[in-house]
Amino acid sequence: MTDSATHAVDKLIRMANQIAVAFAAQPRDEAITGVADHIKAFWTPKMRRDIGAHLAEGGQRLEPLAKAALERLQ
Amino acid sequence: MALIKEIDTGTPIRLADRIVTLVIDGERVSVPAGTSVMAAAMTMGTKIPKLCATDSLEAFGSCRLCLVEIEGRRGTPASCTTPAEDGMIVHTQNERLAKLRRGVMELYISDHPLDCLTCPANGDCELQDMAGAVGLRDVRYGYKGANHLDAGKDESNPYFTFDESKCIVCSRCVRACEETQGTFALTIQGRGFNSKVSPGGLDFLSSECVSCGACVQACPTATLSEKTIIEHGQPDHSVVTTCAYCGVGCSFKAEMQGERVVNMEPYKAGGANEGHSCVKGRFAWGYATAKDRITKPMIRAKITDPWREVSWDEAFAYAASEFKRIQSTHGREGVGAITSSRCTNEEVFVIQKLVRMGFGNNNVDTCARVCHSPTGYGLSKTFGTSAGTQDFKSVEESDVILVIGANPTDAHPVFASRMKKRLRQGARLIVVDPRKIDLVKSAHVRADYHLPLMPGTNVAIVNALSHVIVTEGLAKEDYIRERCDWDDFQVWARFIAEEKHSPEAVEQFTGVPAADVRAAARLYATGGKAAIYYGLGVTEHSQGSTTVMAMANLAMVTGNIGQRGMGVNPLRGQNNVQGACDMGSFPHEFSGYRHVSDDSTRDTFESLWGVALDKTPGMRIPNMLDEAQFGSFKGLYVQGEDIAQSDPDTHHVTAGLAAMECVIVQDLFLNETAKYAHVFFPGASFLEKDGTFTNAERRINRVRKVMTPMAGLADWEATLGFARALGVDMHYAHPSEIMDEIAALTPTFRNVSYKKLDEMGSVQWPCNDAAPEGTPIMHVDRFVRGKGKFMLTEFTPTDERTGPRFPLLLTTGRILSQYNVGAQTRRTSNSVWHEEDVLEIHPFDAESRGIRDGDLVALASRAGEVSLKARISERMQPGVVYTTFHHPNSGANVVTTDNSDWATNCPEYKVTAVQARRTNHWSDWQEQDRETAISMRRIAHEAADAAE
């Protein structure tokens, strides 16, 4: 992955983790749905593809909630 | 077109259930109880002579010109101070009254310059009118006695003069400053013959005067006169239009001589301002004809090239060819646009239409991204729609006002005057703000509670207020059961009752004493009708959307939504932020806040526009900038926004812009963003086009053209020209046709038309078959989403942390005399009040750094560094510094970071960890900016001349 691609994915990971934290107070399943719906509603297809690539590589830097939501969106 | 002269009833017409009927000069007239005899007479067209009375002010009874006879009463009472009563028989004219009035006028005129023919108020002078009305033919006292004719002029204010020799000491100006504006800058100094109007013993410029113009408007003579009227003379016609500054959306009469504006007079029938104004709308309109307006389209291949002036057609063709090339090279998603909150609804609508229909993607965003996008998200989740809930006027019925993260006296001054009036009547006030803003303590206003929280802790404070309400049994259960989702409420109530949300638990990081939070919560819950007003101090945080939802929770749990005097109200920053959002400027939704993935909504647009539309969200502004640098976004059309100055982390913004292959800027001036542009479409000011603005209370106001566009085209026409060059079929003969299309496609605008706006003056959406006359108060019987939804609003500290390197927190904002990036106000005399941005710092922080008032200070953050002069101020709390972003070379946004709201990516302007230290030089960025300010704005005039 190039530096620029890494930078872009870093930002997406940060965004996804922020969203996950915002929904963390909800019961887990509702929270996963909330995060997934939010990303679906506001992210471009390319953003979802880019973070999907990170997820495919293990998604290690994703919060568990963010990871679960992104897995649901795949 | 004629000069609009509004009716002045002398004293206000009261609102009352009880009607009284009296007889005036033999005619029966009925008025609401409490209305004066003078106003009652005026309702039947009888003008009782007057000088000290005007209907924007309470009766004063000093001039003794409005005397009348009332049968059964002794003497000749003043009609302005005498309430109309049932059965009263009033005579306004007879020999006795005429003699008395002539006597009064003789006294006035005996001490007044007789220079009517050369007086600036000639033709618009109430003293002159009254001399005529009472038949004054002689002054028995002569003119040689003691007088004030040699009294000097105060010309210190850039916009108006005070000529004391013409003053009749009627106190209208003093009362306007008190009652209308609420500043109390003027007084009557001295007694008897020595009485004179004085701005506190100083000149106007040095005084506390805020130059709102209320005194000038109230003055019945030429004592207080606009300098433009003095220079040019009286207007020959006027046109009602809407101010292009803040989100209050004041109505003005543009008073004209031909196509030249000579005065902007606030319009009494304007629903948002009811005849009041501020220094920006009233006086700071000279930018519209500033000498550095760009009036010819320009293009250049590279941003290092000089600009080349071209015809509109060449500019359209070049821009279109570049956008087509970019899309063929980088794909359909390679281009996008940013709409402007300063432009009209119609202009915004055609740009988002161009993007969706012409570019074939949803890459459209708007400057609301960086201000009130969290409002859209938060209020839509909780209430079901993305807008404030009550009209400005209904603050008159509020008992408790909670101001959080807003500074209305600076940023929304006309609404602040309404609010202060209500506070002087006894409404209680809670201010939540890191700084001691003026509302905390100013003339006749003092907050009951000021909660001076540390920046970044809004959610914790609002949660703590709700915690107190829930745990102390102050929740309005009946309201919640009827109006809100009960199950959600129960979950939320358990959440908010947790000890971690208590005022005592959060005090350690909010810095606000728990006792004050508890007391403020009790006042909000039990003090009567409570209204929340908030600004960018709420939204521009990493948890901006969460705070909006927390405030909605607070309002719902206390039943403070759905009636006059209560609500949750964003104070919008720019004139048409609300409208730009309403018009479908966000990349995920069409006009009326409907998601692009909604098939039935998309079907209606596709049917009317005749093209298939993308059903996936497009890029937000930060995504566009990232993709420019790291991906394939290479073409941007920017309408009336200066992202290189206004958006955070300037290095990131300019790097993104510099990476693009074609940036089109449409603006009045070669702004900071234009330094990175390849095509310049010269913009049209609000005076040069027809359209509508929608203000913070959802009021759709007409903008009316009063002069020919200096560049030949209104902005919407330029967009259509660009669309045509791209081969996109968009035809409108007039903006009214664009509004007709908006109405056809947007349920909340279904009954809006120019005809309706002309008839009603303005209308607040939703305006449709269910609410044909509009909707001043929302969520009256039910929330738009059905049941109000309580949201769990966990407090999460921002990633931006102070530490040894950056121990202070910087927060930013704006001030009264300047406006946002300053493109407009910096080109007016308003700069006399704010020549440069400064860093406000608490005396403790200054002393520990050896910083003195006026020192140049290096302000550094993790993102960058700039130098500013220091202003030591106890408005700040220790540990917090503040600056504005009105001047480009100050570079406030060089320092701010790319942290943003989790839901909307609204930047976290309000929390930046910084260090301040004395310095003796400007920062590298500032030095470079000074150089590029010239080198990147060169225009090759010679080449253009040769071409012609």
C-alpha cells in the first residue's frame, strides 16, 4: 500500500472508530446496527471499499464495534 | 417604483384579548385594550401631531405636541400616554389645541437652525412636517436668545453624524438605544436648557455605541444622519430585500437613487427583525461596490500563471472542457461542487441539481459542513427534522433562556436585542460558555448562572443538567408519555441517572461547580417556558452532534418543545445556512432532507429531471480534499465560499486545492481559495439578483434585485451558463421558476411561491397543504418523526489534549463588526473597530509567559503556527485563549486541527491545544502568505486589452 493510500485509510479507521464510540452506550446489537447504518448513510462507496480492504486484512486497528458493523456491511 | 414610507402609529399597537371602543373626532374606532389614543387615532388614519413618539418605542410624553381633549376630563392630556378606553370621546383638532401646538412648535423652532433647504433631512424631517402640520407661520420669540445653534458636530462614527445644533432633545435616540437595542450607550446629560444627548460623555466612536442605527432611525430631525444621505441626498425609491449577513435574516428597505444604494433602512414589517438592525446590515454594505470587485470572468492553465480576463462564454467553455476531461480521465466521481450559504436558495438548488444531474454523482457539499451540520444530524434524529423549533418573536414569551455556545450580541445582534428585552422584563438566563460573553453581565442584563466550562465538555454539562432533572424528579412525565417514545425514555433515564453524569462527577473536567449546575438545571426545569439558543460553540466539536442530541433530550424531558416561548434553536451563522441545507446541498440527501437512497424520492427527481440519479452518498468537503491529494478527485466548483480561509487546518485545505486540476471559484472577490483556482466566475452581490434566503427560524424571505449585476450575470445565470457548456439541460427565465421547481419537488416547500412571498412578506417552512400559511412553531401536537426520541449521549473527551508542549486550549469565534472570513466587512469602515485578529488571553496566563497587552505572540499548535497581537482579557478563564478568523493573514485556521464531529465531520474549531509565547516576527506561513497574496492573484490586464 502506498503512503497516500495508508494516510487515507488511517483517516477512515479513525472516523469509523469515532462513530463506534458514539454508539457504544447502546446495547451491542443496536450499536452495531447504528454504526453500520451510519456508515451506509454517509460514506461514499469508495470509502467503504477502502476500509473494506483494511477489514479484509484483519481490521486490527478497528474498534470491535466498528469492526463488527463493517463486517455486517460486507 | 416609489419610496416606501411605513405607517408610524406613534406608540405600539397592543396585543390584547379585550377590545375597547371609543369615538375620535366623531368616528367610532375599536382597538386592543392598552393601545394609546394616538395609536387608536392612527388606525383610522388620523395623524395627531407628534415629535417624541414613534411606534417602535414606548410613549414618553415629553414634546407636548400630541395634546388632545377628552370629554369629561380636565386639561389636554397627551394622546401618546393616554390609553384608549371604552366610551371615550376624543377631539384631536380645535382652536385651543391648534394654539397650544403652535406654541410648542414656536419654542422648538426658536432654537433650531433655519437651514432646511441645505439640511440633509430636507424632505424627511418630522420637525419640518410638524411645523407644516400645525401651521407655524411665525416665531414670536425670535432667534436671538440663548440657543444651541453653535453646538458642534460629532462625526467620529464612520457611518453617521451627530449634529447637536439640530437636536430637540426628544429622547427618541436615547430610548431607542435602551428599548430597541438594549445597549444603554446614550443618555441625556445636564438639566433644563443644558440638557443634551450624550454617548456617555464621550464621542460616539469611543463610547459603548454598537452602531446599530436604531438612534439614527428614531431621530425625527437631522441630528443623527447617515453619512451616505448627507453625501448623496434623499433616496427616490426603495425596494424591500433581505440582509446578506448573519442567519437572523433582517428585512431592509434598500433606499435607492437610480441604481445607487444610499441607505439601508430596517423594515418594520420584516418578521425576523421588525424594524431593527445591526452595524453590518444597516451600514456595512459598501463592499458590494468595492473597487476590487472582480467583474470579468477569468481563466488560467496553472495556478502559478497570471489570470487572463475572458468572455463569459470562453470561461464556461474552458471550465466545461476541463470538467469533462477530468471525468473522462479520473472517472465520474472526479468532480464536485460546494454550494454557498451566502447565495440564494435558488442558486444553491441549481448547483446541487447540476452536480446530481450533470456531473452524475452526489459530490455536493456546503459550508454548513463546517458550522451547523451537527444540527441537521442531531435534531433530525431526536425530533425528525433539521431545523430550529420556534420563531424569534416567541422569545418574548420565554421565562428561562439557556444560551450555550453562542454569543448573540456579537454574532446575531438583532435577535440578541429581542432576547435582552425579554431579559429586562424578568426572564431568567443561563449562559454556558467558556468565556464571559456580554450576556453574562451587561447593561441591565445579568445571567442567573454562568457555567464557564472548559472547551470540549459540552456533552458532560448538558448531560449533567439532565441528570439533575431526572434524579430530582423534575421530569415532565405526562408530556414524555404523550409526546415521546416511552421505552426510549426509560432506557435514557437509566443511562442519564448514572452517577458518572452527575454534576459532582463531571466537575473535575468541566471545571464548573456542581452546585451551579444543579441550580441551573432546577431553574431550567421549573422556571416556566424554557428556550435553548445555541451556536457553533456547540456544533464545532468532535461531539457536536452528540451535544445537539443532548440538548434535545433536555428539552423533551422538561416538556419544552411545541409551544411559543420554548424550544431548541440553532443560531445560524450565515444568511442562508438553513436554506443551503434545505436545498439538498449535502451529499447524502435531496432537498427537504431526504436520503438519496430513498427510491420514491429519487423517482420524483428522476421523473422531473429526466435522468437516472446516483443512489449512493457523495463526498463531503474533507473527503474531497483528501481524495484530491490521495485519490482521483480533481475538479471542484466552489460557489461563494472561501475554504482556504474558513476551513480548518489550512495546510490540509491548500494542499488539497493545489492537487486539483480545475478549481472554479465563483465569488465577488479574488479570495484565498481563488489563489488555487483555474477559473473565476465573477459573482453578483445580494443587491444584484432576485431570490430567497431562509433564516434560522425557517423564514423564507425575498431577496430583490436593486441594481444590474456588475459582471452582467446573476450567480444562478452563471451556473446555468456552465451547465449549458457541459450539455446539461437547465432552463429558467427567472428565479421564481426555480422556486416553483423546488416547491414541486420538496414537500415542506410545496406551497411556497414568489406570489405567496410577495403577499405574506415571508413564510416559515413547512408551508404546504397542511400548513398553508407556514409554521412559526414546530412540533406543536406531535414531533415530525412521530414520537420524540431520546438518544444516549455518552461524553467522550476529544482526542485533542493539552500537555506540556501545548498547555492552553484555543477556541475561536467572531465579533460584532466583522463577519466570518471578513470578505465583506473588511471592505467597509467596520474595520475601524477590528483592524486585525488578536489573541485574547487571561492575565494569569499572560503573566506567566511574560506577555504584555499588545505584544506579538506566537501561537502554535500541532497543526501550525501564526503570530498575533495579544489582548489581555478577564473574559477568558485561565488556560483558555481565544481569537477570531476575520483576517486572512492572521491564519487562525493554520492552527486549528483536522479533528471533527464523529457524525458529520464538522471541524472541531473550538478546541485546539496550543502554546503562546512572545515573539518578534511573523510565522513562516504568514510570510509566505503575504508573498502569495500577490503572486497568486496577478491579472494579465495587458493581454486582455490586446485581445479586445
